[in-house]
Amino acid sequence: MINFARHTRLAAVVLAAGLLCAGSPTASADENEGLTIDEQIAQPVISAKATAPLVRHFERMGSVFDKHGLKTAYERKGQVLCVTIPASKLFGPNETKLSKGASKYLSAFRDLVKLPQFYRVLVVVHSDSTGDKTYSEELTQDRAYSIIEYFENYLHRDDLNLIPYGVGYEEPLMPDTSIGSRAANRRVDFYIIPEPDLIEQARSGHL
């Protein structure tokens, strides 16, 4: 059984190069909430000098998730990491409360969400198209907030830079024509986006 809580390699990647040092202020989750997912992914601007070390940083991080069987993908030519967890690993059918086994998957993100000056994490929940649009949107929104609440309760903090999105069935990976395709469409995408302090670490050669 996968147990992310006992795995330290991801924490080492996240905290490498002195990332626990005090950082400069960053935009709050509230300030970013009005943006679309694409707008979130497109910012902040990353200089050419910072790009290569930043890409390597996310590749190292992605390799840890890969080794635990989670799907990873890259946006902005490697400047943003997306990690996907099947919804069935976190929720029961039509449930909005996290299942008992969800923690072993969500624990992989705890070190990331404790460093909002370095990372912004979008929690994007998808459904299949078996329900109507309103139901699917409400289900995925409630699931996204359940994930946010998990981190706030576990870490005893409400200043985490997590932004929830419940998108219903609007962004399927494939047509909902089979049991397998519907299961693939029911997922949670965690977009890990660099914030200014991480970008500065990359630009200055400290990442």
C-alpha cells in the first residue's frame, strides 16, 4: 500500500536550497480566486534565466509522484507541474466527504502547501457526465472545498495558498463512452505553480 506520509524524498525536493528561509510577501489565495485556471497557470512571469533550473526542480518533484503511480504532466513548457489523483482514491461514489484512505494521497502535498511564498496549488476537481450540469458542478465544488478543509485542519492553518475549482464535467480527458473513460474523467488535478520566491531562487542559482 502506498504511504506518502512516510516518504521523505518529496519533502527534500521541496525544501532544497534553503526554501525554509523567510520569504517575501506573496499574493493571497483571495487575490487569485477570481482568475480562471488558465489565467492562474499563466502567472507569474518567469524570466529566461530562471526557467531551466525551475523546470529541473519540477522534474525532480514530478519523478517522486511518478514513482508512486500518480500521473504527472507539465504546463508552460515545464514551469508548472500537474499531479492527478483519481477521484475514487479520495471519495466514494457521489460523496463529498473524503474517504478514510484519502490521507495517504493528500499527505504528499503537505510540504508544498506550507510554503505559499514558493508555491501556489490549484485544486481542480472533475466529474464524469452522468449527472446534470448543476449537480456535477456542485459535487466537484464541494469536493474541492473538502480537500482544502483537510489541509487546514491537518496543518492547523488557514493561510495556505490553495485555490479550489469545481469544474463539473466541462473538461473531460476522453469521451464518456465507457466505464473506464468515465473513471478517468473523475479526477482531481493539483496544479503546482511557482511563486516569486521560488522563481528568485531559480534565477539566482540557489535552486
